[in-house]
Amino acid sequence: MSFIFFRNTTGRIRRKTQKHLETYSKPSIDFFVLIACASALISLGLLLDNTAIVIGGMVVAPLITPFFGFSLNFLLLKPWGMLRALLSIFLGTTLAIAIAFVIGQLTILLYNKDSILTSEIMSRTQPDTLYFLVAVISGLVGTFAYGKKELTEKVVGIAISAAIVPPLAVAGLALAIDNINFFSQSTLLFFINMIGIFIGSIIMFLLLGFGKDIQEIN
């Protein structure tokens, strides 16, 4: 009896999580508006060397959801779902960098290039293994939270810990001052975070029973 209950509960979690991620992994006007606002806030926070503003922008950013969507579709062998999630990630990433670039150019016009070299920015041009571990754990916890209705709001905190958009904002600001080294290092940090989240989310999806009985889910 307990086995049947556990199986039914797991099945409900799987179906609900898949539906939720399919909905929020698609490119949409809301998605792009939030990405643009998040990148603008984070860029300004980085330039002002203000951690609180950076965190505020990270709360707004919805970019972590397509990451989970890609991992889920990868496990379920759904190429169109994977492409849709990758499209959201690519467009969201490009938009975040573009917004940061524009803000960087405006900052240079109003002040000078030296104003862009703050400690908040410098800290995101130094990729480290610990960032990868944070991303893996964020992927694990974020995936679990999406499967629990009462924990869905916790994804905001997970998005903050994963810190996906700040490296993109730094990349855009680096382009504004023609600093290829900062651009490459911040981009590398973004990819480290991305791979870590993919790995963590895939592990948790497997623990939740995804990837098994694929036909049952479809």
C-alpha cells in the first residue's frame, strides 16, 4: 500500500513539474521584460558597488527556469523541448549582455571607464571551483523545489544563490570598456554556473523518477 502511495505521489510530482517547466521555459514577452529589468538592476548595482541592488536584480531574473526545462527535456528525450529551452537561454543571455552593454556605454559617457572597475564587478571575473559546487547544489535544490508546490517560492532564493545573470551583466559592461579579459572570465563563470545547474538538476530529476517510464509521462 505504501509503495503504491509513493508511486502515485511521485507520478503527480513528475507530471506537475513537467507542465510547470514547459510553461515557463518558453520565450515570452514577460520573460524578456524580466530579463531586461534584471540585467539593468544588476548592472547598476555592480557599477554602484551595491550588493543589495545586485540581489534585487537577481530576484527578478527568470533565467534559471529554462535551465531546469532543458535538463528535464534532455532526460525525457524531447528534442523540441530542449531546443525551446536553449532558445530561451540564448535569447535571455544575449538580451542581458546587451542591456548591460548599453548601461556601460551610458556610464562611460557620464563618468569614465574607471567607474566600471568596482569590487562587485572584479569578483565576477575570477571563476572558481566553489562557484561550480554552488551551481550544482542550486540545481539540486531548485529542481526539488519545482516538484513541491509549497516550496515553489523558494526558487527565488535558489536563483540568487546560482547567480546566473550577474556574470552576464559583467560581460556586457566589459564589452563597453573593450576589456576582453573581463568578458572572457565572466562568460566562463556563466558557463560554469550553467553546467553546474544542468548537472545538479539532472541528478535530482533522476532521484525524483524522471527518465523512467517515459511513455507514462507522455
